[in-house]
Amino acid sequence: MKVDCPTCSASVEWSEESPFRPFCSKKCQLIDLGDWASEEHKIASKPEEAASPDAIDVEEIEAMLAKQGDQFFSH
């Protein structure tokens, strides 16, 4: 099956041979990640469902990430 890269629209084979699928490359994957990090991409929610910044436990997230092996961060 072929899909379009969400970043550049290049055709990508959806298979084990395409490690960055649905992206065509690591570059497009990182561009997309940057868009999420800068909040250019976001998931809409109802105003009453929006989490306040105080509700996010950054230390808990950092502790979970610290437990992950190097393989978790390699892709």
C-alpha cells in the first residue's frame, strides 16, 4: 500500500522497509514533530476539556522517559 507523506506529500510504501512511515524520511518526521512541539498542530477539544498547565505533572513524565531504553528514542 502507498500513502502520502504528511509533510511533503511524497509517495511512501507502507511496509517494514519504510522505517519512518507514514513519513518519507527522518527529516519529514522531525519537521512534523517540530510543528507539534511549537503547537502549529494540535488536537481540538471543547473548552471545558482543555487541561490546565497545572494539571500536567512534568516530573512524572520525565521519570517515565528516564526509564525508557535508548531504543525508545532512536526512531
